[in-house]
Amino acid sequence: MSPTVRMVAGEASGDLLAGLLMDGMRRRWPALDAAGIGGPQMARRGFQAWWPHDKLAVRGYVEVLRHYREIVGIRNQLRERLLLERPGVFIGVDAPDFNLDLEAALKAQGIRTVHFVCPSIWAWRADRVEKIRRSVDHVLCIFPFEPALLARHGIAATYVGHPLADVIPMVPDKVAARRQLGLQDTDTVVAILPGSRSSEVQYLARRFLQAARLIQAARPGARFVLPAVGALRAVIEEAARGAGLGDSLQIVTGQSHTVLAACDVTLIASGTATLEAALFKRPMVIAYNMNWLSWQIMRRKKLQPWVGLPNILCGDFVVPELLQGAATPQAMAHAVLAWLDAPERIIQLQRRFTALHHELQRDTATLATDAIQKVFES
């Protein structure tokens, strides 16, 4: 059997998840034919990208409107191509605003559909449940409580663990990571992660770097490392020039896992990267700022008191969240410095994150491939 699989992964985190999924499918089906929309992680596994994944890497209602015509055009072209081609299965990896409508059109025409990463109906937009049922034959869930929630709505699902929990070591090698980045063992290292989307960098990079400048004033020897997405590096470098951090700031392309392994604490944009930081057992300050109108719309759809994944999964504010107007450079700097001054608090947090890591660690690639094979055979 050499299945034809078509996939869409809409941003850097989706590309990483899809690449790990492809590892399992390649082991099961060495002659796998995989194509669609994806990024470099997928390409390394032999994926043929008809469009690059960063075409879909837009967040926020207002921001999406600016790119609406192009995104809808891509989806329409892809839908027509897939309806003519009729692949064995379509797998949408996250990006629910793009993928669920596409999946609904394909499923209505008899093409099997799988969605990898349950949309966060338990945190935002519970109204999506009916759309998921209409669009998807099977959901691959990365959090353990999700299949039971979907089953109550008649949606087939499998818990496959979170693939990052199998990739990130239980005990990260901080010394090796620092050596790779040219940092000293005795350095105080703050990782600055303002997001992987253009809109995130637009709203967050300058205020994150201003916060770093305030941290530097309080801790003159502190070192800052910022892993930048290649396409956004020039924008970040421009913001960095105005921050006055000098040689204390190191900007690297990619290498976010190395940076998280090397740091003592991270100032980080809300999103998948916060879960990565938790799996690296690093204390963090989660911050986010976006277009005002997008924020007003999103906050009305919020179902839980937390936004950051580590807090949602722990059911508590285990790390601070500074959102929208609260995300000032002064507040962010104060929260980062509070971690650096509280080693006992960090040890307690690391214990909680280690327990979370064990809970999320499964053989994701194999479990997901098993579920996909059942969809093929159904």
C-alpha cells in the first residue's frame, strides 16, 4: 500500500507537528505520496509543498481580513485540485480557520478527512463543535481530556500524546545548549520569543526588547538570546537596533529549542512555544498584544481564566500572563526579574512541568499512524 496523503500545516508549529507525523507514516508506508501546504520540517521528510506554510501564518481577526483574498484563493485552488485528485486521506494540521472549511468540502464529496490537533473548543469558540463534526472523520488529540469531550458530541477521536513531549528531553542539557550558543555556564540567560508570525513580531518584538533593556539595567551581566524565524529576522534586527542592548543580545535564526534549553527564564508570546518552554522545564512570563479590535473579539470568546497552555494544562496560574494593556515593558521586566530572584519557586515549577511532561509523552507518531490507517480502511 502506498497511500496518497494531502496535508495542510499553516505555520511553524504546525510544520513541526506535521513533520513528526510524517515520520510515523513514512515508517509505515515508505512510498508515501504526501503533498499540499507545508514548511521545511515536512519538506525534509519528502513532502511536496504546493504553497509554503507561511502563507497561512496570520493571527487575529483584523490581520486575517488584510490577507483574506489571498488565503481564500489558495483554499479554493487547493479544494478544486483535491476534488479532482481524490487522495486517500486529507490531514489538516491545526490551522482550523483554514482547514475545517476545506475538510467540510472534501468530506461532503466522500474524501476521508483527519484533523491533527483538536481545535481549542475547551478554551475558545465552543461553537466550533458542530463544524468539527461536519468536517472531520477523525480527530488526533494532543491533550488527554479531549477525546471524551469530542465523544459527547459524536466525534471520533484518539489521544496520541503531544509529539513535542517525545522530542524534548525530560532533562534538557543546559550546558551543551549554552556551549552551542557561545554562552558561559555562569551567565544569566533570558530567552526572548516574540512569536513566529509577522503580526506577532509587529506587536511584540519592540516591547519585548524594551523589557530586556529594563532587565539589563537591573542585571547588567544578563545575556539575551532571541531565536528568529528566517523571514522575520530583518524586522527583528531593526527593532533590536533601537533597544540599545548592544552585545548582550544575540539573535539566531531558528534554534528555538536550543535557546529554551540554554536559558534561565523566557519572556514568550502566548502560543505553542509556551508548551515547549514548559517541556524544557523553564520558568516563563507569557505576554501577548495584538490589534485592539481583534483582542475585543477574542476576549469575548474566552472560556477559561487562562490563555497560556502551561496554565490551562495545570489548571492554575503557574506562570504569569500579561495580556494586551498589561503587557508593558515594565510589567514584563518585573515578572522576569521575579523569577530570577526566586530559585525555590523555580524548583516547584519544574516539578509541575516534569509531571506534565510525563502525562503528555506517548509514541505519538505510531499512535497517530494507527488511527490514520483505520480511517483508510473504514
